[in-house]
Amino acid sequence: SLTPGSGVIESAALSGGSLATSSGNVLTLTDLMSGNLTQSRDTACQLQSLAFGMDGTMIAGACDSTIYVFKKGVEGFMSAGTLMIAGETSNEVMDLDFSPDGAHIAAGNMAGELSVWK
């Protein structure tokens, strides 16, 4: 059992040996082999859904109706990553994921709509 960060874990995603979690307005990365917290970053809001890109170099998170994408930089997602807004939906995002080639992000919202961004 791991305890990444503190508080209620809103969302979690796995990629290789990394676990990403969202708790409150904090996004964390934990190394699964050691169980150690490797990175932590404050976010503008509470991310309710997380997904890694297939190659592990990007992670997307949804906050209300907005999709944020963190690209891995020289020092990792948190300290040197670039934050982009991929798009917005008309209602709160319930789940999201990357396409197998990492070129698209799909998100489903509470209104039953599915949006895809490139």
C-alpha cells in the first residue's frame, strides 16, 4: 500500500514504474519500485481524471470542463514541464485518455458528449 501525498485521492494513473495521483490541488508522481514520492506540483484546480500518454512523456488531467496536459521536460513533469490547455468541454469531464499513438486526447463529460483533441 502506498500513501502518495495526503488527503483524498481524486484520480490515479500508472505508466511503467510511475504512479500519478491527484489530491486537492496537488499532482504527485511516485516511484512504484521504491514507494518514494519523486515529484509534486501545485495545480490551478483539483484534477478529477488523469491519463498518461503511451510513451509516458505526457500526462493529461481534467479539472471541471478543462483538459490540462503536462509535457515532460528536462527535470520531469513537475518542475520543468510545460503546461498546456488541450481544450474545454461543455460540461464536467468524467474520464479522459490518450489515443494509442499519443496524438489525440478523448474526453467524455457529464452531458454524455465525447470530445477529441489533437
